[in-house]
Amino acid sequence: MVDIKALIEYNSRVRRSYFATFAKLPWEEFVKNHEASWHSMRNIFIHTLGAVDHWLDFLQNEKLRSRRDFDDYKTIGDVQTYMERVERRMKDYLNSLTPESLNKKCVTTNDAGEKIEITAEDVLIHIFEEEVHHRGELIALLWQMGIEPPLMGWKYL
């Protein structure tokens, strides 16, 4: 059985492959409105990082940080800095996890406005799924541009 830590670490490796692909694009193409969920590839990528950041705040009982607007990321370097900060936070969190903390129950409100009880593992699975969902969008956008997405199979990385 694959554990959630391995999935999150895999996601980070794949994220870096996609970032390397984006770094080769002209900035104008990276921020172009492609009529996707968050419009541009930059925005989709930042959204996935923001979701990780948000849920880490939740899991660590930290005050939710104020989020920057997508347009505040004006260079690929700005995006890279944010990615590296979020990845560092996740790595530190994963290193602190114990089986007990992974099963710790938390209460939150779902999208329907209902209070629900979830575990830290549930949140980490959600983080994984959220990024995979949006990576599918990024794959489609790259294909539309005639660019082959990076390999991302479990055994390839």
C-alpha cells in the first residue's frame, strides 16, 4: 500500500517537472487567459500551491496567511519562490507527522456549509487530489499549444 507521504512527495517531484516546462514558455503565454478554471497556467499553478498553503495552515492551526493575488506574481522567479516556500512547509510538516497525528481528527466546514470531521490524512489526500485535478487542466493546455507534458508516471520519477 502506498502511504500518503509518498504520494505528496511524488506530487512535489511532478510539480517541479511542470514548473521546468512552464519556465521555458514565454511569460505572455504562461499568463494568457486560456478560459480554464483559473484562466491562465500561472493562475492554475498558483491556485494549487495556495491550496497546499491553506491546508497546511489548517493542519498546523496557524492563522490563515493573507494570500497574494495572481497578478502579484510578475515573473517565473516569483512563482518559483512561492513554490519553494510551500514545498518547504510541506516537507517540514511531513517530517513532523506521526501515525497519531496523521489520524488526528479536525472539524471544518465543507463546500455545502456543513460541519464535518476529518483527519489530517483526509486533508493530505484532498491536497493530492486537488493538484492532480488541476494538473489535468495543465496537460490539456500544454497539448493545445503543441507541447508534450512532462512524464509523470509513478515509476518514472
